[in-house]
Amino acid sequence: MLTEELVADAARLIEARLESLVPEMTAHFVEVIPEFQHDDAVRRLMVASTTANVEAIIALLAHKIAESDITVPPAAAEYARRFAQHGLSLEGLLRAYRIGHNMFTRWGLAALAEVTTSGPQLADAGNHLVLRTDVYIDRVAESLVEIYESERRRWDSRTDAARIAQLRIVLDNESLSTRSAQDLIDVALDGWHIGAVAWVDDTTGDPVASLQAARRVLADSLGRTVETVVVDDVTLWAWVTSPARAAVDVEALGRKLAAVSPIRVTLGSPACGLAGFRQTHREALRARAVVQAAPAAHGRVVRFDDVAVAALLTDHPTVLRAWVRRVLGDLAEDDEGTARLRQTVRALLTCGGSYTAAAALLHVHKNTVHYRVQRAEELRGLPIAEGRLDVEVALLVCELLGPRVLSAGPRRPD
């Protein structure tokens, strides 16, 4: 068999396994490269970039694409720009390509061993695979350097870039005194603060215009001193500062945002002083991770306190998913029928075990509640009352995080 055909067969084997291989690669990036420990939005872009690059290399090998036709995948280009916007090092970005190249080569050599047992053929094909992937990495990395440096120059020219750097010092340096922090960012830190994170939910329009609209709405709606800074092309950070503890009218703010732009906002809890300035911001970021995990389950404006349980569990999604499955069994399947069963069980637990009250809450017949709870217990394999606290927490997590913790399964009758 010709060397190129062997390599093409190996590439197709890798393509068939991408669903498991890409998460392996991205998880390794996060583990070994500090710059890759992003928030959820940028992490998803990193996954898209990695997937696009791996698919492009597979196409190069499987379809004998000419080297002159190699281009940077759009997702990879956008990730490089976002990397620059966040002030992350170019070396970190290029290191990922070196590590990714090494991992892909190992996959390729293992796949070649599956398609040929001939030593000479394996050596020739392995050499061809390495040379072709080398060319891809060199071409793409060269273009990414230009994209990164161009974006870095553009971003550094914006006034928000310096502001972000100042705020990051205050947010990340726990040893900084209140006086030093105030002098650095010129914000009164001895009062009460509410942190907000706003982001463009739909980038088909003009993200810059949407963020500017969000800035105006936040300032107009909150009626207090508002500090805002654009973090990247789709994200805005804000702090509302006041002498006394204040509250935000979530519904009113949501209506005003809906009228002007495709923006979502998460809010931290009111907190006082420099420590509070940091804490409320971190809470807003955590709440954002919950909303982005299951956008359809949340409104346009979400408070951290309303999703706190899920927010505090999002740092370890694999462990959380396994725990939910262990607690709920097949009641953690991701389909409409099982979702109704979970909703019914939650209503029953909320109503203190009263089937009558749960039926009224759900606007269904009492017998329907009995049937659904019985069906839920069959799926779980245990009575709902056994491990009740775990069941309640797991059901809440399912509602707030949706597909992030649920398992794909067949549609079930309710």
C-alpha cells in the first residue's frame, strides 16, 4: 500500500475518535499551560480552536490537500485574538501548538500501527505523517504570530486595556492595602459593591455596539456610581458602588437590556470594602459559568445567590457529573420525559412530601404526581426519601446546569 494511503487511513481512524481525543488534548492544555485556565466563554473558544486545527490536519492527511492551501481555521484565529485581548503570552499560545503537535503525532503513529504491520511501511508512513503535520504547524503558527501581534497592538491602543491591567492588580493581589488599591484604580473601596459581568449573547450583530449599550443601561438603571470596563470584544465587567447596602431590580434591568441589545448579565452579592469588591466580582463570574452551561434555563439577568449551589460546583464538572449520576441514577437522563419526572420530585420535596400540595404547584392531578414519583424511583433505583439532601441538591444542579451534568439518553414516558 502506498505511504500516502496508509497515512490517509490512519487519519480517518483518528477522525472517528475525535469525540474522545479532543477533550483529552484540551484537558492537557489546561493542566500544563497556566494561560489556558480561562473562564467558560474563552474555554469553549479554545475547544473550538483545538477541534478546528485537528480537523484541518486530518483533512490535510486524508485528502492530500496541498501545503499551499493551508490556512488558519477561523476559530483558531479568533482564539489567538482573544488570547491577545486578555494579555496572555504568545509563548503560551505557541506552546499549545507544540504540545498538540506532539499528541497528534502519537495518535497518528498508534493509528498507523493499526493499518499496517510492515516495519518498512510503518517507518515510511510515520515519517510522512510527521513531515506533513510539521508543515501545517509551521504555516499556522507563523500566521497566528501575526494575528496575535496585530491584535495586541490594536488592543493596547484602547483606553480600557490600561484600566483592565489596573483592575487585575487589585483583584489578584491579596496583599494590596485598601489605600493602595484606591489610589491605583481611583474607586472608593470602603463602601458597598455589587459586581456585574455582562456579555454579548449573540455575536451576529455588532458586539462593540452591544457592549456600549449595556454600559449605558447599567449606568442608567442602577442610578449609582458604576465602574465599567470592556474586557474583550464580547465581555464587560462592572461594579456598582454605594455608601449603603443596595439591591438591584433584576426584572427591570432585564427588560431594559432586552430592549437595546443581546446582552446577558450576572450579578454578585452586595459586599463591603476591598475584600467585597473582589468577592462580588468572583461571584458574578461564577454565576456566568452557570448561565453559559444552560442558557435556556436562565433569564437575561441572574444573581449569584439564585444559582450559588451550582456556581460553587462548576470547578470540577467531571466529578460533579459523576456525582449527579450516582445520586440520581437514570433520573439524570437528558430528555423531556425525565426532566418532567425531576420537576415533579423537586415539587414534592419542596412541598414537604405533600402530594396534594405538589399537584397544586404543578397544576396536575394528585394521581399524576404519585405515578411520576413512582416512575422516578424506578429510574433512580432507590426511594426518593433515601439520601434526601443529596437528591435535592442533585435535582437543583440538574435544573441550573442542564446538559453540563445530564446524560444523553432515550426519551422516556412520564
